[in-house]
Amino acid sequence: MSDVVLFDTSVLVDEARTGRHRGRIESVGGRVRMSSVVLAELLRGVTGPAEHRFLRNLARNHPILTPTQKNWLESGEILAKIRADQGSQPHKLRELHFDVLIALTARSHGARLITTSRKDFELISRYRQIKLEIW
């Protein structure tokens, strides 16, 4: 399989905490890329040198995809539509913003986005079609 694969923060956090995704991550078909947004979220929660080394290795061993200007602007439009349609509160929109950026980055690269955050990414996929795989 030659497609591009992008892991959401949720998959990597679950793996770091429980190890439950290791086999699936290692056997995933496609070219694995990292999202700069995912790396930023992960770095925000680092608690020690081992975790920091792990994240540096991820960044060093996988090309990093970053949201474009178009992705940033489109994310605002999507969040405005979600607010209008769902009546979402500002704190929920802030929580969703990084997920929307991750989804749009994956979409821009034709990547399959793998996540464990079903509810948020299924909501986002109602506004933009993305290749979504939920574990």
C-alpha cells in the first residue's frame, strides 16, 4: 500500500500510556507522516526526558506535515459552521481547532487519518470529507 498515513494525537497518547496499539502501528500500511500539530500537542504534555526523546525520534524519523495558510483559514470557516449548526460553546471550538487542522492537513496530502477520537473526527468529517480510520 502506498498511501500516506497520519496518526492523530489520541492514538499516540493511547500507545504511550497503554501500549495497546503497538502491533497495529508497526503493521500499518502506507508511508507514515507526522503532523506538526500532533507533535505540538504531544510536546505540550511531555513529563520527562524519555518522552521528549521519543517525540524527537518521531520528528526525526518521519516527515512532518504542517497546516497551510489555506488550512488555517478553512479551519476557521468549519468551526464557524459547527458553531452555527451545533451551538457549540467557545471552549469546545478551541478544543476542536487542532483536530480540524490535523484533519485538513491530512486531507491536503490525501492521507488516511487514524484516530481513537471517534466523536470529534466524525463531526469534522460532516464538514469536509477525510479518509478516516477509527481504532
